[in-house]
Amino acid sequence: EARALQIKEYSGPHGYEVVDCCLSADNSSFVSCGGDRAAFMWDVSTGRVLRRFEGHTQRINAVTYNAEDSVLLTASYDQTVRCWDMRSRNRDPIQILGGFKDSVTSVDTSKQEIVTGSVDGHVRVHDLRTGQCHADRLGYPVTSASLSNDGNCLLASCLGLGGAVVLIEKATGEKLNTYTGHAHKQYGLQSCLTHDDASVASGSEDGKVYVWDLVTGDQATLNGHTRSVVGVAPHPKESLLISCSNDRTAVLWGR
């Protein structure tokens, strides 16, 4: 087991917990968010805060860039998603997505769509071309929602329901598969698909990472944390997975 060397620590504007961050495609900057009701853009090399995104009235749960890094999206407990123009210094968002009945827990994006998960039990797909929004009701609080890499499916983590992760066909809303076995009763756990859409991974409150075969549902576990695993993310091109835990560690997994 190799231990990573800490290169830099970023501190300053956050007065509350940091719950999410996203890195720009060129690795020059990243945006962090949390309980401050604002998101902060940092310069990676200098650690200087380059920009603040203010306007939410409650904590920000999730943050992500679009594919071109031209728009930043922030999802909040205030039941909105705000879209910020990264090419302009305008302090106001260029669009606010509403219609949610409870906290928005996650946000993902493609060139033409924004996918959100909410505690109101819905996964929503917002079509940027038509302006329409399609909602799939899962009936349980959704803590994570994302698009498959081929753009055809949605993956959602549900609080309760035995802690299920659900695979949904985006076009029809049909449930294609359900993945269970992990513990998901308290925290806002994340799930993800691997870079090749061959496997599903999820954090778990028992301190393990659960991995399922997309089609068969065959399950494996990765053991390396001592407390709840709340975040998982795949490498975009390789068979690597990173997980983070309430034990204050992150683990990089390879096949």
C-alpha cells in the first residue's frame, strides 16, 4: 500500500464544511462548495481564490463544470440549481433551475442536458435545447444522480429502499437494474459508473466500496476505509476508482 504525499493545502474562505469540488479540464483551477452558501474558485498553483459565486440562500451540496468549462453549476439545499457563466465576470447566474420540492443533492451535465437528483425523490433531466424538464419519480430521497458515459442511462442512489442504486433508461424511465447490499440509511452517498460503463460503484456506511457488474449485478467489495465511504469517482479513461470517507482518507483503487 503506497501513501500519497500531500502537495498543497487550500484554506481561507470556507467557514463551514466543504462537501464537493470540481476540477477544470486543464487542471489550472477548481471550485469548492459547502455550508457557506457560496462557491469558491481557486488557482491550483497559487492557492489564491479567483472568484466567488454568491446567491444561494442555503448550503451548496454539489458543484460541476459543463464539458467546455464555460458554465459552472451549483446545486443547493435552497431547492435550486444555478448556472454561472465562466467567460464573464457577471456576479449573477445566467440561469436558475427551479421546480424542486426539496434539497437538490447532485448535478451532472452533458453538452445538451443537466441531470439533477433531489431529496424530493426525483431524478430530473433538463434539456438545454428545448427548455423542457423530464422527471423520473423513484419515491425515495435521491442523494446522487449521474449520466452514463454513453448518455443513454441514468444512475441514482436512493436513501432508504434498502440503500439501492438504480439504473434507469433515460429515454423511457424504465428501471433496467437495481444494485443492493451496501448500507445507505443516513449519509448522502455517491455512486458512479466506471469509464467504460461496465461496472457500478457506490460508497457505503459500513466503510466499504461496493462494485457491481452493470448487467449481471455480481457484487464485489473494496476494503480500505474505517468509516462511511461517502464519495466515489472514476478515472475518465482508465480502470481506476477513487473513494473518500468520513475517516478523512481518500483511496485510489486499480484493477
